[in-house]
Amino acid sequence: MSIFDLDGKTALITGSSRGIGRAIAEAMARAGAQVVIASRKQAACDAVAAGIRAGGGKAVAIACHVGDKAQLQGLVEKTHDAFGGIDILVNNVGANPTLGPLSALSDDAFDRVMTSNVKSAFWLSNLVLPEMAARKDGAVIFIASIAALRASAGINAYGAAKAALMQLARGLAAEWGASNIRVNCIAPGLIKTDFARALWDDAARARQRIAETPLGRLGEPGDIAGAAILLASQAGSFITGQTIVIDGGVTIAG
């Protein structure tokens, strides 16, 4: 058996109807996990789950708005109904509802950034961690961003939220480590997803980012999935409280 094998594990991945979340869900299914596709729109979740099942994997689709704590509770309960316990939790949902300087950010926009990126992950993790502790095994992964590591014009509230996720991972890792639960972050650079389209769809901006990137290209959603498999599997059994940066080298060269 491969140390990257996830056979028999249940993985709940939020924001997994597209982009990075979808790539992680599909990769985990290929590694043997039974996966829960969770996002706001049921039809989009259904399509991804159907594709996984068509490829021989196990998947269910559960619509959920992560900003609603009651819906998160329902998501956990429905996952239990479908597959039993949750072994792997990937908090992938993120949002940046506005672009611009912090001085122009409304209270409502700031609250939405923090709820979608931080509070939702905090709520869902606390719903799932006790059952992992009871089994003395589990892995929680937060999808952060390199925006947490440096100032980025127009998205600094988003960066602050992702920085909070990194610290949340460290805190939870320390608190739950005795129960053999690993909690880590992945910090992607610019990945070609719909979420980040405004940052890469402009040809001039894309050329500039590629020129700044030692590996000479933009990231793809699948580039993040391998690290998620590492952190969720036996291969990552001694990694906790860490942030793995996956950015093609931008943060070490810029």
C-alpha cells in the first residue's frame, strides 16, 4: 500500500465544485477516499460528484453555504449519513468580495471576507475535530494564500483573512496534536481558477506574473492537489501546524 493511499478515508472538501477544491476532491477520490463535494449550488456539486463516480470513485454532493453555521452542522450530519465519520477536512472556501484599498473597505465587506474565509473554517473545524479526536486520527487542511505573506494591492483584507487561517492552523495543531490530528495550511500563488480570473485573464498582467515566477508559468488547480494528498495521508503523518507555499517560486524571487 502506498503511503499516499487514502483508501477507506472520508474527505469533506468545501468549495469543491470548481477550481482548487474540485482538483483536490478528484485527486483524493483517485487516491481511494470517498469524498463529499460541498459548495453553494447543488447542481454544480452534483456534476462534480457524478464525474467522480463515473470514473469509479465514491462521491456525494451536499449543497452548503459556509457562512451559515446551521448549514455547516447540516453538512456534517449529512456526511455522517452518507459515509460515517470524517477523516479529512479541507477548508477550501474563500471569498474576496471587493478590490481596493483597506481605507475604502466597508464594514459589511470586511465582515464578509472574515466570515467566508476564517469564521466558516473555524466553525466547521470545531464541528469535526471532536470526532477525529475520538478516533485518535484526522487531518485538517486550510487553503490560505501567498496574499497572507506579503501586501498585495487591492486584496489586503483577503490577505489578512488568510494570515488568520495560518495562525488558526498553528493553534489548532497545538491544541489537538495529542489526539493525533494534524492541522496544516496550503498557500497557493496565482492559480488559473475562476476565482482568480481578474488576476490572470489580462494578457499583460499574466506575462508580468510569469516573468516574476522562477518556474515560468502560472499555477493550475492540480498543482495544489498533490500537497493536499501529502498532508491528508500517512506520508504527512509528522507534519502539523505548517504552511506549504505553492507559488512557482514567486515569493522567493520577488
